[in-house]
Amino acid sequence: MKIRTLGRHTRESLKSLARNGWMTFASVSAVTVTLILVGVFFVIMMNLNQVAKNIEEDVVIRVHIDVAANDKDQQALKQKIDQIPEVKSILYSSKEKELDNLINSLGEEGKAFKLFEQDNPLNDVFIVKTKKPTDTMKVAKQIEKLDYAAKVKYGQGQVEKLFKFIGASRNVGLALIIGLLFTAMFLISNTIKITIVARRREIQIMRLVGATNSFIRWPFFLEGLWLGILGAVVPILVVSSAYYYLYDYLEPKLQGNFMQLIPFDPFIYQVSFVLVALGALIGVWGSLMSVRKFLKI
């Protein structure tokens, strides 16, 4: 397509938006309301996914080393664990450090355990993290079979339930987002269709005087694009403002907690891009699907 022709189509599409003021307003309003819902739900689901990821990353395998193991035996055990393909990292924690952690975690009550500092009954521990949190159970079972692995703990029973819940939550969230997007496309395309139906005579006249289908489509294609982009402006402002104040209010309270919100920057720019892209896609799709039936005479 020539630049001059594209320029003409652009001018015609903008003039058409101005001429059909109320229909333009109706279409933009439909896009706006729908994208606000999509934006809010998208932000919620992304943050829930972030929380789930943080919880998964906190899952570790604690390998209690047999008290009979000497330094050489411990190194041999570490090498065997490291050879398991799913293992990401191994951190050594001495029994002295384990006792200190126990005392600190119990606060005032933990002072009573200082009596054991001279005769520490705890084990040295290897803290193992897997590449994928879902491999935790599989790796734990492999480590249990190794020599000098006295006890292997990873929250057995609770971890399996946690992973099932997280997986189900992600699937439900994804299904809801997809369902909402399809609903949005249906509602918005119907609204745009009303705009184009009101102009069917214009399309039919252009067709009868010899205009090609592509020549007729381009202005409507651009109109749908402008409608989608305009409809995304308010949702971006609403979602950005709401998330800014929410993040500013909650982040200090959640500091150090696994329930961390996604940082405002650059997350909100990514959300804005998604909303603009969705608005443009839905607007273009709605326009092209609606104008297609009038191109057949």
C-alpha cells in the first residue's frame, strides 16, 4: 500500500470517529469497562502467582547427617546429593548453627536450650534446593536411600497439598482470564457491529462504485485500532493509580514476608502494554468481523 493511500485511510478513519460521536463513545466505553475488569483481574492473578512462586521457593529439603559421619563421609554424601540432576544448590548448616537458629526462633523460651550448647544433640544439616519445586518429593526419596542421611525432612504431606493447591489456583486463574477475554471480545465486537450496521449503506455504495474489499476494510481496520487504543487509556490510568497506592500502602507492611507484591516499576508498564495491545486487538478484530458481512453483495 502506498503511503498516500494509507494517509487517506488514516484521515478517513479519524473523521469517521468524529462524525459518529455517540457510537464512538459507546464503543470506547465498552472497551474501557471491559479492559478495567481485565486489568484488575490480571494484576490480581499476577500477584497471586508471585506469592505462589515465593512459597514454592521457600520449600527446601533438610538432610540430617548421621552423627557417626566424619568430615570425609559428609563430603561423600554431599557429592552424591549434588550428582542428582534435579538438585540446584546445597547449603551446609552445622549443628551449632542449627541450635542457634532454634534458640532465636523460640524467643524467650529458647534460652532454656542454651543448656545444650556444651553437649549439642542436634545433627549437622544439608539444606537442599531443587531446580523445580515440584521435584522436591522425588529428590527427597532419592536422598533417603543414601548412606549417612539419618533423616530427610521437607514438610511431607503438607508440601504435596500445597503444590496441588497452587497448581489448581493457576489453572483456575488462567481459565478465568481466558473466559473474560473471550467475553470482552464478544461484547465489544457486538458494540462495534452496531456502529458499522448504522453505516452499511455507506459500505454498500462504496462496493457498488467499484471499491475493492481491502480499500473498504482499511478505514474500519484503523477505526477499530483507534477505538481499542482510546478505550485502553482510562483502564491504564485506573489500574496504574490503584496499584500505585496499594503497593505504597502494603509493601512496608509485607516487608520480609513471602507475600510480596510485584514492584510497581516496571510491572505497571508491562500491564499498560498488555491493555493497549488487547484493546487494539479487540477493536481491530471487532471491526473486521463486523464489516465482513457487508462486503458480500
